[in-house]
Amino acid sequence: MREYLVLQDEEWNGEFFAPGHYEKRFSGLLKYSPRKGICLQFRLTGEGFPQECNLLHGTVGKGDRCSLLGPFSPYVHGVSSMGSGARVWNGEHYFSTLIFGDWIAPTETFSFVNTTFPNLQNFFVPGGNEFSTSIADLPFQFVETEFGRIQLGTSESLLSIGTKLSDRLHSEDAAAATELDQMFRKIRDKFPQSPFMWKQRVDYCLHFGFRDPTDAIQAVRRVFGLAEMFAILTFQPTYPMSIRLHQQADDGTIKSFDVFPALYLEARTIDLANDRRSHFTMPITGKNIDLAKAIEQWFPQRRDFSTIVAALQHDTGFGTEHSLHGDILLYVSQLEEISRKRGMPYEKRYELAISDIANDRVLARLRMIFAAKDEADLGVAVGDLRNEIAHLGRPKPLLATLSIDELGRIAALLRCLVLSHVLISIGVSKPLTHAYQDWISLDA
């Protein structure tokens, strides 16, 4: 079974039908794009197809079975035409989820799911070091959550070495290469039943084992929930590279399914998600935080941070005056909530929240932009900016003096503070959050 990539475009020709109505199958072109979603361009001949169904089965490519989740009404979503023969319905329709592996039932449940994220490996080890990593080197083997167990592991792509190591290893010293081949041959002869394989690739992967059987939509939500935490840790939009669901039968056999969720991402967001991070520049890595503890604390709280996470997960790296105003309102409202949770006086809600979270560099930059003489003056300025943006018809003396570039810097610095609060909430130390602030505000 080939591995499908969630952030990569795909398309397949095939036949599709409603469950229980195979005789009314029709042809179509199925397209998946992380930008445009899951689209079926269909051509249906004649009558008799169900007026509406919430699940569609199909056979595509070289005979691969798939299932499309979402309501489908061909006589509503299609345009009819009629020549000298039967009536034909042509159209296109979008679905919420595409599953490869079989024709699933509406009530289908799954036992576990495997996934990986683009920068998961670099989060743990520098590039190239993954080949020398053992299970004992991993920051955690498993962590228990409210829905089951998450395990961290590695998967290896292997290739047979053959009879000579020199076919895979190069040395300028021919004598050394020859002796290495001779020694390897002796070892192979001594252990004829022990094959030797070459590690082509080692990937870090995550295994979600569900306490109770879980449907596909809920399983995917669990995966995206953890991806959101890694988005904050690595400060970039983070989406699964692949999602593979598994069913385990009573006899122990396992059946696998690949999942495509409809994402509707901007092209620039996809570029950011695929951007490779260097382990050496990340202030937070798998080596300097208690990742198991962070995961344990993340899932019960993640809904509290859904708005700030959504902003990061759909980031494009660009801002207009309109979007920057919205971002600033979002981050200032988050500061208000942080202040409330920490029991700070309402009249000092911005001043105290900022001074409590910000490192010296971020604090100095904010004061410079607002020309604030101290933290109290800065808190007043942030509140004034919030009110000028939020209230129609209000005089806007502060907005009149701030350029688009300065609004962008304010939004970036305020985002630093809110994300730092999230990190502290899942157990990241304050010194690490200060280093994180410097890292994500380099251009602010």
C-alpha cells in the first residue's frame, strides 16, 4: 500500500456509487488538494440514484477502494442535459474526508492511527543523527492521554546490502575497502540466517492507540490536536505528512486506511508548513523540555487556545491593514484573559500581563514602538490601540501615527507573549520561553 502525503496534490479516475447501489455506479475524476479540498467531478447517466447520501464508495486507479465522507446529492449538485438518449448529470462536489483502503461503513471505527509531522525529526535530533538513534534515546516512549496512549517511535526504510559493503560505502583506500569486504563476507558466512539491511531512511512517527474504538473523523481530530501543539513548539503551521488509520481484528490481523482531510489552506501556508527547521536554531527541542508532560497538559487545555492556534495554523507570513487590526485585537483580548486568570487588577491588565511574560528585548521593542516611558505607559498605549481599532467612530490619534510596518511589529510582539503563555501552561520553563521570544521576533 503506497503512502499518500496530505500536503501533496493527487488525482484519480474511477467509478463511484452509493452504498448498496453498485448497479448505479458512475464515472468521475477525484481530485485532492490541500488548497482546494476534495473534489469529485462526476458524470451520472439516467435516474434511480439516491436523492441524497452521506457516504460514497469508489474504485480508482489500479483498483484501489476508497470512501468519501460528506453529503452528496447528484441531482442538486449536477447540471442535467439530454440528447437523443438518456438524461446525463454533470457536476462537481466537495467532500470533508477521503479514505483509501476499503469501502467503509458509516459506523466504522478504528483502533489506532500512525502519523508524522514535517519537522518532527529535526525537533528531536540534528539532521543525519537519526540513523544512530535508538528507542532508549527517545524523549519518551509513551504518554497516557484522556483518549488513549500516544507512543513515539521510529520507522525505517531498509535496503538489502548485497554481498559487498563497498557497493554502498566508498573509500579512496582500495586496500581498506577490500579488507572490509572480506571481513563482511566472513560475518555473513558465520551467520547465514541473519540478513543485513542498509538503513535508507529513518523517520520519527507517532502512534495513537485509542482506549475506545474511534471513528475516522474523531481519530483525525486527535492527530490534528497534537499537530497544533507542535505548531506552537516549532512556530510554524504544522500538519500531518500522512495519516494512516488501522483496524485490528479479533484474530490479530490489521487492516490499514490512508486518510485525506479537506484542509483548504493558502499556498503560502503550505510552503511554511513544509519549511525545514534546523535543530540547532530551535530554542525548544525534544531534548530540553519534558515532552510527555507537555502532551499530558496540552489536550485538556487545547480548546482554551483554539483561536491563537488557528491563527498560527493558517499563517501566511503576510499581513494587510485589515488582518493586522484583527490580529492585534485577538492578541490583546488574549492578554486580558491571561491577566484575569492570573488574578491581576483589571485596571492594570495589559501592563502586568506584558511585564510578567515578556523578556527584556520584547519589552524594549514594544516600548520603543509606542514611545512608552515605562510599563504602565505601555499598558495604557496597548489599551488605547485596542479601543481605536475596536470602536467605530472613535478618534484614532494612535493609529494615525503608526505605519503598516509598525502594526505588523506590534502584532508579532504581542503574539510572542500569548504563545509564551501557552508554553508556560504546558510546562515549558520561563527561560526557554524567553529564548523562544527572541527566536520568533527576530524581524519584529
